[in-house]
Amino acid sequence: MTSVLQIFQHEKHYLRLFLAGIINGIGDRFSQVALLALLLELTGSGFAVGAALAIRVVPFLLFGPYGGLLADRLSRKKILIITDLSRIAFAISFVFVNDETHIWLIYLSTFVLGAGEAIYAPARKSLIPLLVKKDTIIKINSLEQIMLGLVLIGGSFSGGIVTYFFGPDMAFWLNGISFLLAAVILLPLSVIQKSEHARGNNKQRAGSDAFYSIKTIRKLMLASSPFYIVCLFEMIVPVFNGIDNVLISVYAVQEFGLGNMGVGFFYGAIGLGLVLSFIVTQRIHQHLLISGLAALLAEGIFIVILSKIHIALIAFLTYVLISFVSGIGNACIDSIVMKETPQEHLGLVFGLLTAISNTLIGLSMFGSGLLLEAVDNRTLGFIGGLAFVLTALFLFVVYSLKQKTFVCRKKEHC
């Protein structure tokens, strides 16, 4: 805890961004838990859950790159505030869903909320390197995992309690209020304008000349082996990541019989693991890619183990371990992108990577919903975990080959 406070003392501008992320994140998780519970109550279908989760992330394909371009051209502070305010009405709209005939409203508002997040996410991530010192990026990204963990604990677990005792409508109202509070927290960030203004003409060129930026990204992939592997990571891992997203709710309700409270219970476990990952991540100063791939390998192993567990408490602890190693991996991957990418292209890079990964996750969740109609829950979980293990090993091999090629070219012995 002392280490976290020390970082905040030195990075006070990031602290405001951190707090805003917790506020709107918790509200959004309140809504997600309530929404998934509502869908299961109205339809009793895993397909409905998968479809809703997929619709939430599919807009990243359309709006992710656009959001990245906006982040490189416009004030990132204004982007964050405007997207928060514009999502309030749609967040509250779920209170009007009373039966299956209103499910269309769920899908419509879910799509709009996803579009807002697609614009918000690259602006927020690309803002971080402009607010913090370069040598603290890995620590800041480990704090990002703490933020996600607190969101899951405070949002998903508490959201399950609120939904259980007060009904889903309360969670939907709290989500709308959270977007408003987050926008208010970001209003005093005048320092952002100064940081972005300093980038001058490069920022304007990056925002207006998309083809130039894409060519630059391609050059980064060719010049940097870690960046190349990160791009592969973002194109492969999300294909299987959607399985876990769907199975969390399905495991809680169908396998362990814990109902709505169980959904929040398991999300709380994931949040706890992300918070604890800071203990390890803040101490990683080099070998970021190796650490990230090792974390992915461990995550896959734990997911496989989870598919064989039949005791709820042990499943809770396993989810803690899964998210613990996942938090380490996420911090390492984001840090590589921030270190390897020029600041004037950060928005576009994060926009493209976010668009690719979230679109694939959406398709994966949709496919998982379909598969759950024919495949046993635990079998699908086993397949997802095994896929993580094989992906980690594949990326290790590719990275080794890339490094060998780089050394050969450098020594001119090939």
C-alpha cells in the first residue's frame, strides 16, 4: 500500500485519471452484472448472454480505429469527458426492460455503450504516457490492473449484492450516475492541454494522415520483435478469451448453483487477483515480453484446472490465481506498446489493437454462446485453457526465431 501511495504522490495527474476510471468502471460493472442476471432470468439462455457480451465489444471494430485517430488529433481530456456524458442516457435505458419483448432495447443500448467505450479506451491509454514519467510506465500499468481489480471487486461483487437485494434497476441508475461523476473528476485536468499542445504539428499530421501512421506501425512491427509479438498476441489470445468471459456467469449459475450472487462472487475473485498482481508487476524492470508470455502460459494452466473443479470455494481461489497472472501479463503487454510506440502514434496504435482484440473477443463470446448449446460447459472451459497454453508456447517459439534472425542480421552471418 505504501508503494502505491508513493506512486500517486509523484504522479498526481494520473491519480485523477485513476479515480475517474474506478468510478465509471464500477458503475459499468454494476450494470453488467445486473444485465447478465436479467438476461438469464428472462431467457434462461447462454446464447442470450453471449450475444449481449458480443454486441458490447463488436463496435470496437467500427469505432476503435476512429477513436485512436481522434486521440492523436483532438484533446484527449475532452474525448473522455464527452464520451462519459453521452453514455448516461443509454446506461439508464435498461430500467425500461421488463420482459422478452424489450430485449431489443438491451442490444441497442449495449451497442451504443460499446461504441462509447471504443472511443474512450484508446484516448485513455494513449494519455497515460503523457502524464507520467517514462521510467514509471510499468508501475503505472500495474496500477491499471489494481484499478481493474477494484472495479471488479467494487462493481461486480457489490453489483451482485445490489442486484440481489434491490433489483437490477438500481444498478442501472448507479451506472448512469457514475459516468457523470467520472466526467466531473476529469474537468480540472488543464495539464493535459499543455502536454498535448507540446506535440505540435506531429500530432496533427498523425491524426489527419492515417496511411502514414499505419505505415509507421508496420515499420514498428518490423523493427521491434517485442512489438511484433504483442500484435500477434492481440490477434490470437482474444479468439479464446471470449470463452472465459461467457463461462464466468455460466459456471456461477449452472455449475455451482450460486445464482446472481455467485456471478459477483467470481468477478470479485478476478478483481482480487488483479489487485494482488501489483505485488509482482511493480518489480519487473526488464524482460517484459518473456514475463508476459509466461503469465499467459500460467493462465492457461489454471483455466484448465478450473474446468475440473467442483467445489465453489476452490473455484474462487482458482479465479484469483487466473487473474493474478493475467494482471501481470496485461501490464507487461501494455508497457511494451507504450515503450515501443512514438507518442504521436499512440492513439492510433491503441485504437487498432483495441479494435482487433475486442472484435475478436466479441466474435469469440458469440461463438461460445452458440457452442454452449451443444458442448458441455466444462469441456469448453478445458478447450479455452488449452488454447492459451498452446498460444503461449507458439509465441515463445516465434519470438525466439525473430531474435535469432535479428542477431544474424546484426552480425551479418546469415
